[in-house]
Amino acid sequence: MTLDILTPDKQLFEGEATYVGIPGTDGSLGILSNHAPLVTTLRLGEIVVKTANEELTFEVKGGTVEVLNNHVTILAQ
């Protein structure tokens, strides 16, 4: 799946991911390829991104997430 992580200042990540873990306001979520469409909000926490070669983490203070057609867009603070 394609992942974009954006902040007001810069783009933190753009590329292919095999897994995205997010701190949703209603609980933690794990997103894999072909996930059902989803829009949710983020709380303070850590986004975990797994690619074919590495695992990355990004600290966020909040934001929103949209999952649609194998594309995940995270607008983070």
C-alpha cells in the first residue's frame, strides 16, 4: 500500500509500506494492504511504519488518517 505522512511543515514519509500502526483516539489501529476504507483521528503517540526493508517510527501529537483504495494519508501534528 502507498503511505503519505504529512505535517504542516514537511512530508515525513512517502512510499510503499507493508504495515502502518497508528495511535487512534479510540485505540491503536494496525493497517495492512487492502484495509477497508476508514477515516479517523489520532491522539498523542507513535506511528509505526514497516516497509520491505525497515521499520520506522514517528512521534505525533494528533491528526487525521484516511485509508482508501490501498492508499493511507496521515495528516499529523
